[in-house]
Amino acid sequence: MKDFETIEITTDILILGGGMAACGAAFEATHWAKQHNLKVTLVDKAAMDRSGAVAMGLSAINMYIGLKDGDNTIKDYVKYVKNDLMGIARDDLVANIARHVDSSVHLFEKWGLPVWKDEDGKYVHEGRWQVMINGESYKTIVAEAAKNALKELGENGSYYERIFITEPLMDGDRCVGAIGFSVRDNKIYIFRAKSVLVAMGGAVHIFKPRSVGEGLGRSWYPPFNSGASAYFTIKAGAEMTCQEVRFVPVRFKDAYGPVGAWFLLFKSKATNALGEDYMETRAGELKRWAPYGLAKPTPTNLRNYLMMLEVMEGKHPIYMRTDEAIKNIAAKIDDEKERKRKLKKLENEAWEDFLDMTISQALLWASTNIFPDEQPSEIAACEPYFISSHSGASGAWLSGPEDMAPDEYKWGYPQMTTIKGLFAAGDASGASSHKFSSGSFTEGRIAAKSAVSFCVDHPELSSFDSSKIEDLKSNILKPLETFNNHKNYSNDPDINPNFIKPKMFMFRLQKIMDEYSGGVSANFKTSEALLKKGLEFIRYMKEDAEKLAAEDLHELMRCWENIHRLWQAESHIRTMLFRKETRWPGYYFRSDFPEMKEEWKCFANCRWNSETDEWEMSKKDVIDLVEIE
């Protein structure tokens, strides 16, 4: 510890994260901070230009309502989200984002994001809620706007990159800051604040990935998102919701290229190896999951479910019929010259879809001699992720908007957790799915405005027991000390009875979650017996976490990533165990409770009690502000 410098920074609004939600928060917070002479500080684990789920780019903005066009309404969007989550969503949170999201998309375009437009100057839609973009620089454009906004505050605006936040700082039931370390220099950072906004993303690599070895880490969702948001809010004592709702995306096999453009823009179909469209041949299965199974579009998890039934019957590989889709579009054009031009354009768009956002998929196509206009390509269900900005829902239980939320969903400032002064957005917020990049940015804006209001109403800077700082610093750096004390015991640093290296720890966690919590190798099935056994192993892993060892700062970061993953994993197992039904077939199956039950049309919430080290589980009613048809 004597080699580490301690730097203490005092601010008013502390934004944790650097992805789309954090950038939205920084952009909005600075606007209101100017009026009250408040300081805004953003802290990112990575570099903002390429941080978060949009780091590699995107080929579409997946949430745009188009309210001015009059084609869609906020009610339409809420119904769509509620159906897709099998009835479990916070209508108030979803509607609040929906009524503001269009303005965010217009800002992106103003800042230079190329949005596709038709001959009439209207946005080109991939689907009802999606607009096409040339998005390889999407994140850099948005990050630049956030950084410029912070710079406009002068000495009151600042951002720090390459700092890994490990723990919340608490003053009783109020969050008053965060502590972390630089991943580049021997420095410990203590951030004291009047309000804290968590937007540190979701979590991957908790489950064993389908692609291992050379393909490890080549996930569609960023492999460096490791559950920091969940860990921070859980350790602060915040009530969490929907921790059982993981997301299992269907992606192009092995390189994880998204399939949205193919389904929505190119109108492609997925078939089994026999050429059968399983969405048609298995349509009767959807009636079991009414009313959501009969909704249009079919919920994401149920589309997964029908595909998984094909795989379980041995009718795979599953193919995306890219060749048929392109030919079908071109066949509608009578003029041969124009048809050839259209075919070439479609082929270019097919490659562009991945060059915009998943370059590895384009490389895989090229290396395996796949020409999308000539032959189909395999798709498969990936390992589970925790990403509530997409089709998952796990995150903190938040206070809703004052003009929309029922009393049961409203206890303070909008977007505030059950902990005073602690706000959440993006993947950190629960039960408000399908916000994607634009909605996460928008939710960050909403949360930031509330965080500023909290600072104005609570101008005092709460105290923090400084005696605890030394203990926190010691705990953060313990993996470095453990390695240094025992490194000479063996000649291979990965094999040592006195410690465990972070990669080995991650592999062990992934194996437990895969086999006992419904991962890929278990066909996404689990049961009470399996979950309880998995929980037993998780307890052992929490003991083993005390022996994590790091050779350098990079491995120290990896150690703490795994600790964060471990807490997300435990909350997931406990909430799956609590919910005694199968509500999201295609995400996971409870083999001992294979049916959906009306009494479980509720939120399954949990809270970790720091005083007792016990988990408190509870049900919260789903209040339908928008009726589902």
C-alpha cells in the first residue's frame, strides 16, 4: 500500500460509467449544474470514446418512437415492451423514456451521426421502432458531446478514465461517493459526492460462453462489462429487481453477429436444417404462453424457445436464409439492370451491417467462404447475459416519474434507488427493457436531472468515516499482496496452492453457472435442486475470492471484475430460486415448475442486508398502466 498514492476528489454529482447512459447523464447534468454552480465528475473504467455496449459501433438505433410522424404512440411502445417481457415491466419507467427518446436521436444526428433517409427525407426504418444508421463511429460522436459538455463547465466539470470503481462509500442509508483504483498508475481514488449516478453497464462472462478458446471474449455484448452496476447497487443496500431475467440472444454462430437487420430490414427467415420455418411449424406452441405468445411481434424469448425445440429434436443446424432474403427482395424488380444494381446494394448492406458493429462476423464469413447472397449462415443461442437495456430486465428498483408512477412505485426523485442519493440508468436500472442505445442515453439524462435536484435540495456534503478508508484500500490491493507473498512457491504463477488467478476463478464461476443455473450445456434448464447446489458452490467461491491474486494492475482489475460477477451471479441464482415458475422459456426453464403461473405475474425483488449478510426476497405487484391486448 505504501507504493500507492491516494487521491481524494470532491464533487457534487458523481457519474460512474462511460457508456451511452453515462454520456447522456453528463450531457444533461452539465446543463442544470451551470444554473446552480455545481460540480459534475464522470469516472470511466475505460476510455469514453469506445466504452460500453456501443463501443464497436451499431448499424441501427433500436428505440425511436417517431411521435411527430404520428405513426406510433408512447402507449404502443409500452405495450410492445410489456409483451416482450411476458408481462413483467414497469410501465411508468418505459413510458418516461419513450416520451423523451426522439429528442436524443435528433441530437445524435445534429452531432454528426449519419442516419439513413429515404427520398422524402424520412428516416429509413429497420423495423417499427428501429432506424438505420452508419454507426461505426456512433459512440465516439456521443462521447465527444459528453466531454465537450463537461469542458464547458470549466473547473466544475471533469472526467477520469481508466479508473476501476470497486465499492460505494456510505453514510448510513445514503450513498456519498465511491472508491476505486487506476488501471494504469499506482493510485487509489476516493470520490466524495452529494449524489451518485450508476451507469457502469451489465454483465457477461458469468456463464460459460458457447465459443471457447480462441473465441473466448468475442461476445456481441462487450466482454469488459462485468457486473459493476449490480455489485455497486447491491453493496450499497439498494433493492434490486428482475435479477432472474437474463437475456439469451440468438446470434450468427461463433462470431456473435446480431440478426436484427436480417429479420427486420431484409425480411429473412430462420429455418431448421430441413428448410422448415419453425415459427410456422411450431406456431401452436405459442398458445401455451398466451396472452404474450399470441402478441405481435412474438416475444424474443419465445422465438428463442421455438428454435431450441428444433435443436433438442436434432433438427439443427439452424440457418438464417440470407440467400433467399436477398433474392426475394431483388425478384420484385422487373428491370434486369436495376435488379442487378439492387442486388449489389443489398450485398453491400449485408456486409456493412457487421462492419458497423461486429467486425469479427464479417471476418468469419470471409474465412469460411460464405457469401450471404448465395448461401445461408448458421445462427445459435448464445450464453446468457445481464443487460437490462436490451431484452433483459435485471437492475435496481427505481422511483418512477412524479406524473406517471403510482404511489407504490414512487418514493423520491425519479430514477433514484431505495438508497438516498443513489441513482441508476442504462443497464443499472431494472424493469425498463428495450431502451437500447438511444433509450439508455435518454434515461441517463432523466437520472442526471434528478441527481442535480437532489444536490440542490441536499447541499450538505455528508461525512464518511475516514477510518474505513484504510480498510477499503487494503482490501482493494489485497490480490497484489497475496501474489507477492506467495509467488515464489511454484514456477508457474497459474498453479499455486496459496492463491487463485483471475482467469481460473472466472472459468470456475462460468462452469458452476453453466451447469447449475441453466447455461448453454444444460440447454438453459435448471431446477431447485440444481440451483441450491449452485448456491453452495457460490458460497465456496466467495471464500476463495479472498485468495485472488494479481501480478499487476491489469490483473487487479480482472480480480475485481470477478468479484463483481460473483455477486451478480448470486443474486441471479437466488431470484431464480425464489420465482417458482417458467415465465421466460428461451431464456431459462425451471424443469420442476415448467408452466407460467398467474400468481407469479409480479416482480421478484431482492436486497442484500449488510448488517446480517442475508438476502431478503420479496414480491412487488405489476401495476398495468397500459393494458396488454
